[in-house]
Amino acid sequence: MRILITGGAGCLGSNLVERYLDQGHKVLVIDNFATGNREVVPDGIDGLTVMEGTVADETLVGRAFGGFRPTHVIHSAAAYKDPDNWDEDTATNVAGTVNLIEAAKRHDVARFVNFQTALCYGPPVEVPIPVTHPCWPVTSYGISKLAGEQYVALSGLPFVSLRLASVIGPRLAIGAIPTFYSRLKAGKPCFCTSAMRDFLDIEDFHSLMEAVMADGSATGVYNAGPGVGHSIKDVFDAVAAYLDVKLDTAVEMRPVGDDDISEVVLDASATEAVFGWKAHVSFEQSVEKMLRWYDAHGVSAIFSHLKPPAPAD
């Protein structure tokens, strides 16, 4: 395959780049390195081409497709790090997605895989959240990502859009795990919100991608997660236990912020039925693997799509 991966220097993208290169595929990465690391996609790697820029740049996207002529597209790029920058969110997550769709149609790509945030559902009325659940996102990130996904579905391309649980894997730079690891290692105070999430190990993510990218596999929108919820306090406790940190007082608890969702746990039964896939790596195993990776490589950056919630009264 000749695989164009947007956001290829981020956590999901870079792990896929490594995997596909190891399998002998050709890979082109487009990334503006706003949240990705340039060093994870270095020059001089056989089979890898890197273009620095944004998918919002229609000319750059056209050059990428014209020069590389991809057979498959994986759209992992997303703007999320500033919740108030609606212009950037819509430029990348909506207009950038449209640029990719139009180029993919011109070049007859065999498959277009889109990564969607589970925050597209907004506050759920049932948990676990089925893929048929209505979408009413409450943030610029969620709104713009949902709009991009809807354009993908409208495109007529052979597509899959994966609504992802919180994926845990090398170079994870968003969320509670790197935050708690960094702060506890530095002896800094932490707080937990009352939010609940499900966590998907990178190996389970890879096994799903193998099924999704297979010739003749199903198209459509699917949830991707184990369907087992864990609280942010569970994450804190796991990291503190791993680091052997014992607090004199209980960690501060805060309510979920207005721009956050209290419970995001996905029902992936349709995904399991269609692709013959199921998540197998436990939360405890996945978190421990992640923390060992941080021990070896450190935490390079931490991003969030959320504003800090207010302290509890």
C-alpha cells in the first residue's frame, strides 16, 4: 500500500507509521507539528516521506496526492489544543478534511479512514454509548470533528470513521496519564475530576486497523473501545501506585467542567460483529505499559482540549 497519514507525528499517526513501514508499505506524512514531534518522523527513513504543513492548505494537499499518489488515506490530524481557537479547529477539522476528501476522490483511493473523537456524542443519554446514539457535541473540537466526519460520510468514498476511546500507546501526550505521571514525578499537586472514560490499548487499536484496512472490508462509522469505564481517580491511583507515591491527604476532587463530558464509555458491539474484533488488553496492563514507556522516554509535552475545571467549593 501507499498510505498517506495526516497527523503522522502524533501518537496514533506515529505508531501507525512505524507499523506500516515495518510491513514494507510506503508512507507519506503530512503534519504541521503543532502537537506532534518532528523527531518521530525523521528524514532518511526508507519508505517514509514527510511534508510539513497543514491539511487546511489545499495546495499542499494537492501536491501530496499528486506526487505520492496514495492508495489509502488515514486522517489522524486534528486541531484541539486551544478550546477557544474556533478558526483553527474549523480550518483543520472541517476545511482540511474536505481538502483531503476532494483529493482522495480525484485519485480514486481504495480506502479513507477517519479518526473521530468519542466526544462527538456530547452528554450521553445511555451508557455504554452505541454508535447510533445522537451527536450533540459541546466543544469546538467535538463540533468541528463531527462536521468533518459528516463530510466524509457524504463523500461517496469507501470510508471508515472510527469513534475512538482514549487510546493508550507510545508518545501519548494528552489526558490524565501523562499529566499525573509528570506532576507526581515532580512532586506537584494533582486533582481529579469525576469523569469516567474507557481506554483502548494501542495493540488493540492496531488489530482493529488491520481489519479496517483489509481489502473488501466493511465501510461506515464505528465505535472503537473496550466498553469498560474507569474513573480519572482510577488513573490517578494507578499512576501513584506505580510511582510508589503516598499522599498525606487525599487527592483533590473537582466536578467535571462545563466543556467536559462526565461519562464516555463506548459500545463497540457493532464493530465487534462486523470486523470480528474485540479489545483484549486490560486497563491495568495498558497503563503499566504506558508508564514504563515514560520511564524510558519521558513525557515530551502534554496537551488538552479542555479548560481547567474550577476547584471544588
